[in-house]
Amino acid sequence: MTDFETNARAAEQAMRDLFPATPLQRNDHLSARFGAEIWLKREDLSPVRSYKIRGAFNAMRKVLAEQPDQDLFVCASAGNHAQGVAFVCRHFGVKGVIFMPVTTPQQKIDKTKIFGGDAIEIRLIGDYFDDTLAEAQAHCTRSGGHFLAPFDDVDVIEGQASVGVELLDALPKAPDLVVLPVGGGGLSAGVKQLFSAVAPATSLKFAEPLGGASLRAALAAGQPVALDQVDTFVDGAAVARIGSHPFAALQDVPLNDVLAAPEDRICVTILEMLNVEGIVLEPAGALSVDVLPELADEIKGKTVVCVTSGGNFDFERLPEVKERAQRYTGVKKYFILRLPQRPGALRDFLEMLGPEDDIARFEYLKKSARNFGSVLIGIETSRAQNFEKLFAKMEAEGLVYKDITEDELLAQFVL
């Protein structure tokens, strides 16, 4: 048994004082869809609805073992790491100061307060996370607190590896494939090191958001690099630069084993899991399931484990998720129509709509044109093919229009 395996198993055993092992559940829906044995490692069912509690617990446990008098821990986070740190501070009876951006949603602040209770203090600093992080680290220097990193820490990585320990213990034999979400890299690095030692025949695939592909960028450059731009929709995995410690464990991952999940497609997966299975996943928590279609040929007849890493989904985001999913599947489109300003012009257009077409938005953008007016129109339908028929009718009547569904810059202003 390697030192890493020994430490990961020790961390997993110590966690039983805090919470039971999260379930490993066979998913009938996905298994039937892909002709495979698909299992979900339900980290969304941990006490804080994500795996982040593991790394925070292990790091704090080890610090307190070496420095029993350390009674102050500090972190910077607007999400799952903050909630994990808060829960663990209360468990160990130590003081925690959690720095969050001023822009953090109140729901996340409230949940962190609930998990930490009187053991923690929340400080809202900065509009952007970099400002928040800098202030948290400065506070550590001033106060002598111990900074708990969300992923770039060997003890955190070791704690996240307990996910792998549990899933291996729950199956009669090692799975053929494990699909891991990647953000900062702590979870994927921990599980990879464990499987390299315990189950080297198991294949690993890594799923990261298309707008935050920090692992792929690091592998291409041969070292961690900062992305120029990050799409923050998958907030639990939208990391500009993968951690140095995680990358040390992941640097030999083949590029073909890293899959990029488009943010809008993740929305389709979130809705499918919610509507079909009743499973609530946050965008990062859906990553491993979202990439299964790309692995369909490879996984037939095999045993596959997808780590659903988190379920901290704010249902106020549901309209946005539905909107993005509809746009991705092609059943909702927005376009600018140049409509003649004459009696009956609107009626003529409405008569072009099919029985499955529904107007979701209709508004004039300007009324300055003398003979024509520009109209913003949103159409929902049941099948993407219906738009081919609608656009053909519009073109036959000589109507001028521009499809702006995929125009991200324009969409920020009008959608």
C-alpha cells in the first residue's frame, strides 16, 4: 500500500465521525440509455451537498493534530468550499473567518452561516474573487490564522481522494471507467493518485467546462497557465488556473482523456436529471454526466462511475438554465425581423407560425423607420426542425430577418 493510499484511507475513516459515506447508486435511466452499468457517486448528498467538505476536513484535521493550539482558520470562497469549511469549523470547535465577494448571492451566505453557526464569521470583501482572496490571505498574516486552500493543497487533495476510496469499497470490483469533474483539480488529482496505486486498469476521463478548460490549457502548455477569459456559469468549476499541486498529479493525463462540456449543453443535462430522475445537480455537479454521450461507443457493456460533485443549485437560476437548454437544443430562437409598417403586416407574420410554434417574446426595438420597424422576436417550438419551415415561409414572403440566438454579445443586451 502506497503512502498516498494509506493517507487517503485514513482520511476516509476519520470522516465517519463527521458524516456517512455518500451513496453509490446505479442509475437505471442512464444505464439503459448507454447500454452500460452507469453508477453515480452522489457527492451532492454530502452534508453540505458537495465533496468540498472532505478536503476541508482532512486539512483541518491534520493541522490540528500537529498544532493543537491553532484555533483560527481562514478561507476565501463564494460557494461549496466556504460551506465545507464552515461545517468543519463547527465540528472541531475552532474559529473560522470566511471571506466572500460582496456579489455573493444571499442564499450562499445564509447556507454558510447555517453550517458554521457561531463558529464562523463571514466578511464580504471585494467585487471580484481575486480581491477577496488577497484580503483573506492578508488577514491570515495579520492574525496568525491558517489558510485553507480550496484545491491547491496536498492535504485537501488527499481528503478529496476519499471519494475514490468509498466508491472502490462499494463495488465488488474496480469499475472500467470513472468520469471526474475538473475545476481547480483537487478531486481529480486525488482520485487519480489513488487509482494509480489501487486500480491502475481503470480508465479515467476528466470533464471540465468549455469556458473554463484550465486542465486542457495546462496540459497543452506543460504547466499551469491562467486562462484569458473564464465563463463563470459553471461556478463550481470555473477556475482560471488549475492548481500547481493538482497539476503535478495530472500532468501525464492524455489530452484525449479531457473532455470539454459546453455550458448550454450542461443545462440540458441539469434539466434531464431533474425532470427524469429527480436529482438536483449544480452545473459543476452535472459535468461528469454531461460528457457521457461523447463516450457512448467506448462505454457500451462496461461499468462506469460518474462523480456528481455537487447539488448546491439555486432554483432562481432555473429559468436561465431552461433558456440556455432550449437554445442549445434548437427549440428556441431569437431573431430581429424587419417588419413592414402597414396594416395587416403582423397578422401576415403570425399566420406563418406552425401549430407547435409559440411566441415567447415580441417587442419593437425602435420606431424611427418610416416604412419598416425592427422587432425582436423569440419563438419556442417543440422540434428544432420547425424553424426550417418557418424561415422558409418568411424568406418566400421576402421578409428580412437576422437570427441572433448565438450572438452572445448581442444577447447580453437584449435577451
